[in-house]
Amino acid sequence: MDSSDSFGSWRRLHDSDQFAVTFKRLLFAGANTPTALYGPFIPGQHVGLETVQAVLTVHASADGDTLAGPFTVRFANLGGQVVFAGSGTISAKRIKIEPLATR
């Protein structure tokens, strides 16, 4: 299975430090993509959609901001049938902005 870059959106929940996040990726047939789940295809053909949803909380600290929370993920074929679903926890830490490179 191959996939596109992610696209999505987020919004602040009420007036809090939490954000609702949804992003998606297009799924493309690879060498080991199961035809039983995605139907007949040629390699590289668009065969499904991945959806990730999360509610993430921003935590400010002296050593930098972090973002953490639970997420769910679903892979669906083009008929809309969910062929994989899972969940977990994500965490991320803000990195410092670096000066722009010059030639």
C-alpha cells in the first residue's frame, strides 16, 4: 500500500487548549495490496482512503510546547467499507524555528 501526502484541518475546541484534528491520505495499490479487501487493481491505482481523527491537548512548558492525545485511524476501500481500524496515542514537541538558509 502506498499513500499520498496528508491533507486535513484542525480547530480549537471551545476556548480550551484542545484541538480537534482530522487528516486524510489517498491510498494507492502497491505490490502487496490485498485484492480481497480492495478489489482488482493495477499497481499505483487509487484504491482507498485513510482517515485519522484526534483530540489533542497543547501543554506549555519551559522546555517547549508539546501536543498529545488519543487518535483513531481507518482505512476504507473505494466502496466505503472499512478494511482496517485502529487507535493509539500521539505526542509531538514543537521545534525551534531556524534562520532561513542563504545561498
